[in-house]
Amino acid sequence: MMINKTIIVSNRLPVKITEIDGKYVLSASEGGLATGLGSVYKTGNNIWIGWPGIDVPEDRQDEVKQQLAPLNLIPVFLTQEEINLYYEGFSNEVLWPVFHYLVTYAHFEQDYWDFYKLVNAKFRDVVEAHLIVGDTVWVHDYQLLLLPGMIREVQPDVIIGFFQHIPFPSFEIFRLIPWREEIINGMVGADLIGFHTFDDVRHFLSAATRLSTAKSSNNIITWHERQIVVESFPMGIDDEKFVQLSSRPQVKAHVQSFKNKRNNELIVLSIDRLDYSKGILQRLQAYELLLQIHPEYIGKLALYMVVVPSRDTVPQYKELRDNIDQMVGNINAIYRTMDWLPIHYFYRSFSVELLSALYCAADICLVTPMRDGMNLVSKEYVASRTENTGVLILSEMAGASKELNDAILVNPNNVGDVMRAIVTAIEMPLEEQMARMSSMRRVVKKYNIHLWVKNFMAKLTEVKEMQQSLLTKHASVKVREQIGLAYLSSKDRYIFLDYDGTLVGFNSDINKASPDPELYNLINRLTDDSKNNVILISGRNHETLEQWFGHLKVGMIAEHGAWQKYLNEDWKSLPLLTDKWKDEVRDVLESYTNRTPGSFIEEKSYSLVWHYRKVEEGLGEQRVTEIINHLELIIADKGLQLMPGNKVLEIKNIEVNKGKAAQNWLHNRDNDFILSMGDDHTDEDIFKALPESAYTIKVGSNISAAKYYLRSTKEVRLLLQELVQLK
């Protein structure tokens, strides 16, 4: 028996492969992600799929596979051309700069996009080869944005999570990417989409709803009859690792060496990978400004700046490195003394032990990226401060700032602000340092990498259970046959039919969605059978329903239940309803209509409806949120309710409800067959109110309290035609 497994997929495998004397040698990665996910991929039959990091000749690929297999690792082999165009090209010259708001650095090359698709498909093929029904797939980061959608196409029922480790930009920035729709469609293939911060969640929801047919409510996207949850999961570190490192003899020796050399200087620490998003030049400007304005600090502090080499053959990165070299050289040349150096600059990688020693020795840690998904350096510094001393200066543009709010938060674009923060840090009393640091250490300890993994996997399971609970079965041929048999064997049938979106499609002009001859013929054939009681139940006003259907043998419920008309009787409104509230609410709606082109107000007897079918995509949804916030206090004591619908917002009396109207219609009436069909959330009231024996059908969506769903008005008419043909 096969046991369900978890498949982790990322651009790189959590090991480093190097070729030494013609042999491939594996070494463990020290990254936080590899540590955190070790609890997943190293257990049971779980696996991690990714690129091994080097170009492996075809004749040696089996050798590498065999070396990786005992570690539960599955390689995706890429050619040098694929690495150049997919990774160095699209991932790092399109997505990276755009997602970090540095659009001028982006190169929108068609070749990059073609290879990005090709490599994502290559990853999909490897995943598919190891995937069975019931498995869970967790895809990581911006190099594989298309993969969730590609996996969904070949395995529609698989559970897929996606986490992006870098920021997601605002819609105005993201829309600049020529292939933006395809990227969104790839991402929403996942069941759960995770980001570091709520800002990223908001930006993604905005982009998804404006660039696709997806609809969102709170943090849930409905797309292609699926519900996708978008959530923030701030990533932590392996805090215990840094606590233990700080007590190692080797690290302590390094720390003592620093102390012996620094001559009572305060150490300001800066650690970054070479990248234009890290704000390294602005940091140097702030430090230089400090030395200019506060010469009293000359000789009393030193900046230890570690820049880890990265992509320095790329022109923009080479230029950045040259600028850093030049600025460091200038500052040191101007301010150094015979026994003091302002900046100790290291352009290389350090061992984790040496980094730990720097964290332990530094009095101030300066982390000021221009834009960063999370930034784990700040958390590593905090975890290393076992004596609760030291000051963290943190960019408010880093995701970590949302958690580490006891740091000194700065705008990295404001050089003066950063300089003043350094002064504040220098002068901060020890008591305040300890209060701030102990608070941040509690956060880092609690929200560590292991909790991050646990929370994401738990939420993924919860999302799948939610999807299953909301899943309504399609009214297939077999289901329709079952409904037909019940129809044939019954003698007193009640058929409740919504109008817009159920019997007819939507029209941008609500007055043009009038019944067609085919619909009249279909309703007449239904009502010709004396066993059938057909009730049209709609949100439209009763005058319109009377004009369109008054000549037919049907019952009618208008304005969601405010008006009812039994066969051969006059229209009657619900007793005790009032419309005295309308003037005040209408004034509010008119103020929004005046500044929302394409919107209009429809007035019914006991309700007002704000329509935005013709409004610019996104603006209408924004206005609805504004109107709801505006009206909530006004309607609180008036017995009204706000009912968002399909491109409408209706304000009506709380007593008015399609479900109550249907129940009233059935009261004291014998029935042995009930069928109800509707397309929007007002019809959910009917589905919930009708007895368990009723056949309830949602139109256009499989997320409903109804038992079944149909895809379109065409399928609704087909079902009704099948019923009238039964003898």
C-alpha cells in the first residue's frame, strides 16, 4: 500500500555539489530553509526536488541521482543555456528587480520567458513522475511561479502549497511584466499561497483579481470553481542553532579576538549579499554623514561591513561593487587615523562560526534593505545576543520589521533618518537595550523556522478540508437521471427558479436581460403539467417581473421576498416593511455614484441597489468596501442589511430573505418534489432553508450549500428541457 507523501520543490536542492578530482562531492547546505524543511523531507518517503546547482553531463546524471537518492533528494538537471536564460535571465533580470520595485533594472526578453516556461515544465515532469493521488506538493519561490498551475493541469486533485520568499509588488508595478496574466494563472494553481507579510498578501490579491477572472473575499480567491487561500507566514530562523553557536569555544575565541583589536570601539555590523535591493550605498552615505556631523564619534566606533559576492559579472552588480569599493575607499581615506579605521570591509563569504562571532561582538546591527521579503540577518543577530544587549537598526521595508518592532525602525531612503538611528543606538542606555532585545528574542524564539513549517503545513491541510466541505457535486448525467426519476414519481412539485444568472445570462444593461422566446416556451411547457408549481424568485422589482411573466401560469417572488404573487392573485408586500430609511442611504450611494463612472442606483420598493457592472475592474470592488464601511453605522439601528452580489450591493430590510420567502410559500402545502436553482449568494438562503429532500442546484460555481451545481444557464435550460420531456 502506497503512503501519501510530501514533495518539496525549489529551484535548488538543500545540498552543495562540487566536483573534486573528477568525483562529485555532496555537502549540506547551511541555509535556514534546508534546516526547517529537514523535518519534512528527511522523514518517511517524502522527497525534495530541485536543481543540483551545477551542469551535470548527461552520461553522469545517473551517478548524481544515485548519490542523492539516500538523502530523499531528486535532481532536475538543467543545461547551461537553461541556467543562463531561466535563472540568470527571467528569474533574476525580470522577476527579482520588478518584485523589489527596481523596474529600471528589468530586461523583458522573450527568450527569458520562453526558457522560464520550459524549465518550469521540466520541473513539472519530474514532479509528475513521483506524484500519486493524495500527495502534497509544496513549491518554493519566484523561480517556479508557473509550476503550481502546471501541476494542477496534470493532477487536478493534488494538494499544492506555494510560498514566495521575496516581496510581491503592488499591482501598478506587477502589471508592467508582459506575461503577468500567465504568472498569476500559474500561482493560483496552488491551494494555499503564502507570503512573509500581509502587505504582500494584499498586493497579490489585488493583482490576481485585476488580471484574471478570480474573485476575492477577505483572503480567499475563488477561481475556476476552486477556493485558494492567500495568507502571511512570517518566516523564522533556527534560533537554537545561533544560541548554541555563541557558546562554542571557536566562536568565543573569535569574539575575544575582536575585543582585543577594537580598542573600546563600538562595532556596527552590516552583512549583506551583493545586491542593489540591500541599500548598501545608502548605508555608507548615512555612516559618512555621521562622521561629518558628529566628529566626536571618530575613533569611537567602526563599521564592519561584510558583502557576500553575488552575480558580480552582471553589469549592474559589477557597477554596484565598484561603487561600494570606491565609497569605502573614500571614507577610509578621509577619516582614518594612524590607529583607527572607519570601515572594515570584507568582500567574501564567512563561515557560520565567524558570522556568529560577529553577531556576538557587534554592539549595533545595521540592516537597512530598500526592499526585502523577510531578512533573516536581523533575526540571526537577535538570536545571537544571549546577554540581551545590543541594538538592532532595521529597515521598515524589510518583512522582519513587522515582527521586530522593538528595533529602531528607519526608512532606508532617508539617509538622515538612518544616521540619527545610529546616534540613538550609540547613546541607548543598557537598560533600554536589554528591554528591547529581550522582547525581540522572545519573538524570534517563538516564531522560529520549525513553527513556520508547522503553521504552513497545518494551514494547507485545513484549506484542503475547507475545499472538500464546500465542494458541491456537478449535476452530471447520472445526477440528472436521479432528479428525473424523482420528478416522474412525484405528484405535487415545487420548482423555484432564480432569474438573472440562472435562466438568462448577465447583461451589462439590466433592462436588456429580458426573457427570450425559448425561455417562455420552456416555462409554458413546465406549467402545462398540473403537477408543477413554478415559482420565479428574483431580486428584480415586482413591476418588471409582472411585465415579463404576468401572463404566465407562475408564482412570483420579487425583491428577494419583499413582494409575492400567488397564481391568479395580486401582488402583496411583506407586512410592516418601511422605506423611510431610503433618503439617507440614497444620499450616501449618490455620493459614490458621482465619483464612480459606470455605476448607477436601482430603486426597488423596499431596497436600494448599487450596480457596478460597467465600472473599471477593481474600482467597483473598492467602492463597495468603502460603501459598506460608510453605511454600517447608519443602518445599525434601522433593521437593514447589506447584501453584496454579482457586481451589485443591495441594501434591504433584514426581514427580506429568499429563504424565508420560499419557506412561507411551502407553508401548509403538500409537496413530494422540490427543485431550486440559483446563482448568487442570496440563493444560498433558499438552499439552506429548504428541507434535506429538496434538490438544490447552484449555477456557475461549485462552492455552495446546494447539493449540486451546473456550470451555466445553458445547462439549467437543458435540465429543465429534460424534465418536461419525461413522461
